[in-house]
Amino acid sequence: MKKSLFTMEHARQLTEDTYELVLSGDTSAITAPGQFVNIELPGKFLRRPISICNWTEDALMLLVKVVGEGTKELVRCVPGTELDVLSGLGNGFDMNLAGDHPVLAGGGIGIAPLYGLAQRMLERGQNPTIALGFRTGKDAFYVEEFAALGCRLLIATEDGSLGVKGFVTDCIQAVPECDYVLSCGPLPMLKAVHSLPQLKDGQFSFEARMGCGFGACMGCTVPTKDGYKRVCKDGPILYKEEIVW
């Protein structure tokens, strides 16, 4: 974990409530896709944990969904705004366990860490299939960016306005040769993906309300087969075999 100042470079609106933010700063503490940052906002008691979409040596890219006053203030920050950021939090995805042809499954804002993950898998010679789920076509974002990576890309929307009509699980079932999953999204989606019999193993990124964000307050614990674990410190990535629903 590292505490440092980042500078807002730009904020780009993607959908009615989703934004792309680029912040410049020291990203040396970030070691794996799937980690997150915790951002301090003026006047707010708790920091806001945000999953990392992608990063370079001196820049951080975040996809942010506005869900309250804190995230609303964050996406409204003008270029040049300095933000106090804790970076390098969480364990991240382990790409070594995923094999050559895993499926990356994301729902809604949960697709964010899968972008940087897919990019780095391709650099390592892995060939992931990407399955993304949204409520409607209007809610979809980063589809062109994922497509530009060159991976097989499958899209599902609940109303059928983009891709197939259904859920991300329908996309996964369309590629039965994929038996390892790396997934991030809302809890019902994770549970549904976890239950697919074709998936022999996988890694699941969990969300939880956080107090400190680095393991001190125990406010984000979830039950596992090995006892309670902290989403912020022991996760956010949990492994298929240890998850208890």
C-alpha cells in the first residue's frame, strides 16, 4: 500500500451514470489487475474504494459509476485537482492459474478490472474470451475498447438491445471449452457464474462496504470455508473452492 497524491487529468462520461477517469501519479504500488485504490474526498469521513481498470508507470485509469454524493463529487473533479490516494490495495487476479483460454466475465461496473486483466493476459500469450453483461444497450460501456483488444467478445443484455438477450452466464455457456473463469460484478451475478457446472475453477472479485480499505477495521469480512476473510486485504479476489454463499 502506498499513500500519494494523484492529479486528475480528465473525466469522460461514458453513460448516464458511468465515467472514465485518468489520474497521473506514482503507480509503483500496483502489482496486479484486480487491485483497487481508496480515494479521499474533501468533507467525506470515509475514502471511496474504486477498482483499477488499467494503469501505466505514471497514470491510473478508473471506471466509476455514480452511486452517491462521494462518487458524484469524484467524477466532477476538474483537471488539475489533486486527490489523496491509497494505491496497491487488495490481492488482484492471479493470471498464472488461469490457463491459456479462460473466460473473463463481468457485469455492469464490474467489467472495469477485466480490461487491464485482458490486456496483460494477451501480453503473456494467454487468449481469454470476454463475456460482458449489462441491463440494456444504453447501459453498456467500453465495448469498443474491449473489442479493440482482439479477444473473442460476447455481450448480453437483459432486454436484448445489445448482443444476446439474457445474462453473462448465457455467454459463458456459449463457450463450453472455457472451464476457468475470472469474474467481477454484482453478487447475484457472481453466484450464478459460480454455479455453472462447466466451470471447474476460477477467481471471483467481491465488493463490500469498506471502512479503512487496508484490513484494520474488519468491516468488510465475508464468510469462506476457511473462516471469515477481509475483502479489502485477503481479497477482493476469492477462489471458487473457498466461497460460501
